[in-house]
Amino acid sequence: MHAIEIRETGGPEVQLYVEKPDPGQPGEGQILVELAAAGVNFIDLYRREGRYPLPVPCVPGEEGSGVVLAVGPGVTRFAPGDRVAWTTVLGSYAERVLVPEDKAIVVPDAIDLRTAGGVLVHGMTAHFLAHDSYPARAGETVLVHAAAGGVGLLLTQLLKRRGVRVIGTVSTEEKERTARANGCDEVIRYTETDDLAAEVRALTGGEGVHAVYDGVGAATFDASLAALRVRGTLVLFGGASGAVPPVDVMRLLWGGSLTLTRPYLEHFRATVEEFERRANAVFQGIADGTLTFAVAGTYPLAEAHRAHTDLASRATSGKLLLVP
């Protein structure tokens, strides 16, 4: 089979398109899947760069979808021929993937496999951000960074369904149009302001927002803290612009008894039951039209380096996929 292999951490070019042995028969609690699509996520970039631990050499990628070819001993939830999707399975940039049973879910008939291969990480992340990390309530105002990005688009929709006022940040006029069409009440182009927090406060009567959902990281962190009202919450869920340096916790006191949390998807799908509940909520929203999911680009598996370059440029709006 063909797969992407990383032999050392570094830039997009360290992703090599190679032939590798077929994984063979699945072991205890595993299923063998023929890949339909692999989602490209910022965590893939973080691992490739060495920011997150990555055993090398290895096959990268953590999200995908496909058709079950075989099941290992002890597997009870799947059978050959099932259409499945998964998350947090290292090795997903490959034509065939061994997937632990508890990391996979059956894809409903109403959802095509390419959608399923890209929607779970962004969709479930948006779901736990809106429902668990900071469960915003009707009438509250929040700030969503990268509102035209993969998570931002879905998160805004979930927040608007709950009656929340959403201020979004974007980088370009085109992304502003996308964010507004997706439900953002106000949009700030952070590339055109010298004081993002001041603009947020001007839109909130000087008080600031109840919460900030920040997946950008280093470039926005200070403004995110400064944009919060007293007892506000900063949900830092990514570092697209780089890792946030160590923080003096006294900044939370002087900012107004603020709360800072750094969640991770794996901790919000810790059991099969929670995974199925969260994933099925996303699938149901896509199926009934209450959630709109956009694939921004589809790349051949061999061009994983180009997909990573495009994602890192933040010029895309929506999800990027790799297909065999």
C-alpha cells in the first residue's frame, strides 16, 4: 500500500509518499479499514513540527473514514463492509489503516464518506467547546477567533443555535463574508486593527465578552485575555500561530478573576458512549441541515505536504482532506 511517512520532524517536506507493507490482519480489538478520506488538522502540523510528541519513523494523520475490510478478535461493534469514521488514530495518512474499535463509529447512510472523514475532529471539537468548555447561554456575547476556519464555522453555528451573540475574527474580506454568512453578528479583521481587545470592548459597551474561544494561540492570546469581562473565560484550544509562552497566573486575577482552560478532544470523548453521543450529534446536524460543513480542498494522499502548507497559510476556509 501507499502511505505518508515521517522519518524526522520538520517542515511539510518531511512527509514522504512511500510504499509500505500492508497492515495485515487486525489484532485484538482492531478493525482494518480501506481509506476513503483522511482529515488534515492542525494537530497533524504540531506533531510533524515536533511540538507534540511523535514517534519517528511513523505514518502521521489521526482522522479518517473508509470501509471495513476485516475485524479482529473480540470486535463486536463492526463487521466487514461497514462504513466507519474515526479520530485520534495515529497512522491515518495511509491507504489502509488499523483502527482500534473504540476509536471508530459507524457512518450513517445520510452522510457521505468524504464528509465523515473530515467532520468529526472539527465537529466534535466545536461541540465540546460550546457545550462543555464554556457552555454559552442565550443572550451572552462571545468572541470566536478564526471564525471562517474549520472549527470556527461549526462553533459559530452551534453557538447561534443557542441564542448567543458571536463576534468573529478573520484575516481577509473574503473570510469576513464567509463568517457573516455563517451567522457571526460582528466581524473584526484582526489584520487591520492595532487593538483587537479595544474593538471587542467597543462592541460590548466597554464590558468585554463572556468567553473567548481561541484556537490561534500565540498571536491572539494577550488580546483574548484583554477582551474578557470580569469573571470571563478564555478557552484556548489550539496554537495555529504558535504555542503560548508560560503564563503568570496573576494575570487572571488582575484581568478580573478570569478563567483559563486548555481542553483537548481526546478528554471529551473519553468513553465509547461519549464518543458516540458527540459524533452522532454532529452527524445528525449535518443530516438535518442544521449544521453546514464545508470541504475547502481535496488533495491526493501523495500531496500531503501541499495540504499542510495550505493549512498553515490560513488561506483556506473549511476542512482539507487527503484521498487515496
